[in-house]
Amino acid sequence: MSRLVIQPTDFADATSTGDFLDLLDHYMRSPTGSGTAMPAELRQRLPEQLRQRPTVLSFIAYLDGRAAGLINCVEGFSTFAGKPLLNVHDIIVREDLRRRGIARALLAHAEQVARERGCCKLTLEVLEGNKGARQAYLDFGFQGYQLDPAMGQALFMEKKLA
């Protein structure tokens, strides 16, 4: 029987940091990521930048001691509820370890943390073509966001800054 353990990423620990960077690189290389490897300069500076941001929470799932998955969350604030919210920014499971409940365990962990912090909701974005992830999120209880059905569902948009 496999044993799954979820631990906070410790950016002061070389092993934890290495596991984080390897999992994030795995995600970045995938079709649902950027499709390219993590640049060396990002790999160098990212751990220290994340360590300086107390609203960024990162947890690694270890399956039988192997870094199997990662969830990065960012605490925000809902002005409509007047409470914090937790956004799931990245969720990664190694391709060869999928379909073992790792993503569900990471989401459940993020939900527990959100409840402990008094958050009113969890949020996330997912690519339309990522059907497996979309179904997993629906199964976990996520749904499209709308205030008024007449106005439709919210869309995720971005404007890149130089």
C-alpha cells in the first residue's frame, strides 16, 4: 500500500526546494504548461522570491518518499465577502503518477488550509482543453463562476507586462 504525505515546501531546505523546482519544471515542460523547460535564471531566483511572499503557499505531495505532486496557492481577498480567498495557482502531478488520488489529496489539503485561514472560497483557472483536470475539479466541487446567470460565467484574461 502506498503512503502519501503532504508537506509545506521549505525554501530554506535544499531537498524541498529541489523537489519544488523539479515538479514545477515538469509542469512547465508539459502541453498544459509553456511546453519549455524552466529557464536557469528563474530556477535560481524563484525560491528566494517565494520565500519573501507570505501569501504564497506551496505544498509537495510525497508518494512513498518520492516527490509526486505540487500545489501552489496564493491568498487573495474577496471584497464581496469581506474575507480572504485561496487561489490554486498551480497544481502538478507527475505524469507517471497520475490517477492515484494525488491531485485530490492536494486540493483537499488546500481546502483545509483555506478553512483554517477563514477563507470564503477556493478559486482556480484551467485550460479549456485540459479535460481531465476540468473533470477532476468538477468532481471536487468546483464550478464555473457567475454572479448573475444573465451575465454569463467569468472569463480568465491576462495582459502581459514587459
